[in-house]
Amino acid sequence: MQNIPLIDIEREYKTQKSRIDTAVLRVLGSGRYVMGDEVKAFEEEFARYTGVRHAVAVGSGTDALTITLAAMGIGAGDEVITTPFTFFATAESIAAVGATPVFADVDASTLNIDVSEIENKITGRTKAIMPVHIFGRCSDMNGINAAAKNAGIKVVEDACQAVGAEYNGKRAGSLGDAGCFSFFPTKNVGCAGDGGMITTNDDELALMCRAIRNHGSGAEGARAAKLDTAENADKYHNYIVGCNSRLDEIQAAVLKVKLEAYPKALGSRLNAVRLYRRLLADIKGIELPPDDEGCVYHMLTLQSDKRDKTVEALRLRGIAAGVYYSVPLHLQRAFHCLGYKQGDLKNAERAAQRVFSLPLFASITADEQHSVAAALKEIEND
Ligand SMILES: *Cc1c(COP(=O)(O)O)cnc(C)c1O
């Protein structure tokens, strides 16, 4: 039987094997494994690519979100408005700093947060809006920034699925006060483990993030604490309370290779999406996502009223479809304490019943895509 995975990380590695291997061995031979030249170079390259002044590398996308909120001084008693249709870490980061996630429903077609739902969720306690560019499609940032400006609050983009996504000619991560990225292996730019990045044009916020990711120690900690003795700061003196969330040198070295290869890989991914669109155009009962420019398709996510049957039938044919996300965050057990109930956020709940994602990665073959499309056609016309 055929076996078409949702994402083939091993195949992706093999397309760049010699360059990645060389990079990893270079780090191993250097004896410098934490906070060295590789991280510095990757931060600079990522900032340039994203179009921001600062990029601060951290241990994961989750940490990027949590550290950014902490650096903004958001904590207990504060509220952050976000989408319920996302990976758990989005709202988890808000809870992790002691603040309360407030969920606003999504648009039924883009599956991104609906700006018209944001405005009536803003209270005196709201400190930020955290839109997620879900599946690589930018949220309505004009509307979100306008709402935030009106209320005098911050915008933190969860751009974990959206490296390189464009909106009005600017890239995700440069569209709000800060952007947060994940380099988890399955993401569009993935490393060989965990990794993340914070992007911003705000000098003070960047400095605070740098201090927090490394125990608030040394010169960065002292400057973040606004001490005028910062130049003489000691590595073993801690000036603010932070955490340990650094990107490893090995991961930075891998990511430099991945980022350099990304424009080409993204082109292949977008070509694959175009082929899927042609092959799937006339299947009844399947709803394709909007075909707007700038989306980087972390996933190609379709909607169908008989999603569970379809996914199971694909699985029986050796095709791995994914379901992201089957439980909207306001209905997750961990957030029962927030008091939401079924029916509160209808579009997110409906999407959770209907979405499924097709196999998609830069090195997927046209043959594989034809097999997926043929299987879907057979299943849906059954
Ligand atoms: C992957 C992801 C995260 C978390 O990133 P990690 O690197 O796994 O911690 C957060 N938000 C979204 C939308 C994600 O897709």
C-alpha cells in the first residue's frame, strides 16, 4: 500500500544533508555550544529576512510568546485577547505569565481571529492582542493594529506558522509590536529539535527579551534593569529574574542552512498548493481555503461536513491527513477554569468539526499529490 505522510522530515533533511551535516560538525568542533557566533549570525539573518531591527533567539516558540509577554510587563490581573482556533501554546503562554486569555471567535473562512469580535472583548484590564497567523495566513493586521491603538494596548503576533508570510508587502513578525516564531521540526523552517525567535523594532523590548532568556544576568540584565553600571556587569550577577531559554549553537547552524534554502523550499510548497487547487477544484463537499497572496501554507487545510469519515478513508488508503485543531482552546480541559461553554465561539467550534490538512511539504512529488487527489475524489463522490 502507498504511504504518503503529512510531512516527511527525513526526506526534507536529505535534500540538504551535506550542508546541514557540515554545519553541525563545524559547531561540534568549535567547542562553543551556547550563545556563540552561530546564534548571533542567525539572529541577524532572521531579522533581515523578516524586516525588523531585532531578532532574539530563544528555546522554543512557546518560550518566545511567554518571554515577550513577560518583557512587556504583562502578568497577574491582565487580560490578553487571542483566538481559540490555534495550538495550545498560544493561550498557554498567556496563562504562564499569570494573565488571563480572553478568546474572540474566528472568521469562518480564514480561520483567523475576527476583528469585529475583538472590540467588545476589550476591557480596562486588556493589555494586548495576540493574533495567530493560522496555517501561514496573516491575520487582518490593519484591523487588529487599529483596535490596539485605539485601546492603547500591544500586539504580539503568534507567527509560529508564518515565517515569510506577507501582508501589505511586509513580513509576518514585523506587523505588530513583536512577533514570535517556532522552529519545531514540522514548521516551515524547522531545526533538529526545539527553537524559537522573537522579532521586534522596539529596542527596549528586545533588550528585555535578551535579558530574560538568560537569567537576567550580565550586561544585558543590568541594562534591562536600567543600571548605569551596566558596562561593569558581571556574568554571575543577576539583575532581573528571567529564565534559561537560549537557542543552541547547533540549532542556529542548522537554521542558517534552512533559512537560506527557504525561499526555494517555499516556492516548491506554493507550487504544490497550486497543483492541489487544480486537482481538487471540482470535488463537491470540500471547501478550500481562500486563495490570497502572501500565505505560506504551513498547512493546506480543507473543510468538510463529513471530515471524520474522510480522514479515516484517507488513512485506510495510506494517506496521512491531519486534524488541526479538533478542540478549540476555550473548550480544552486545562481552560475549564475560564468558564467558557459549548456554543460560546461558534465559528471556532464549527471549524474544529470540519477541518483536515493534506500531506504537504517542499519535497512532496506531483505523483503523491495526484494519489491524494484521486483518493479524495473517490471518497467524496462515494
Ligand atoms: C508550534 C506553535 C507554537 C509553539 O511552538 P513550539 O516551538 O512548539 O513551542 C505556538 N503557536 C503556534 C500557532 C504554533 O503553531
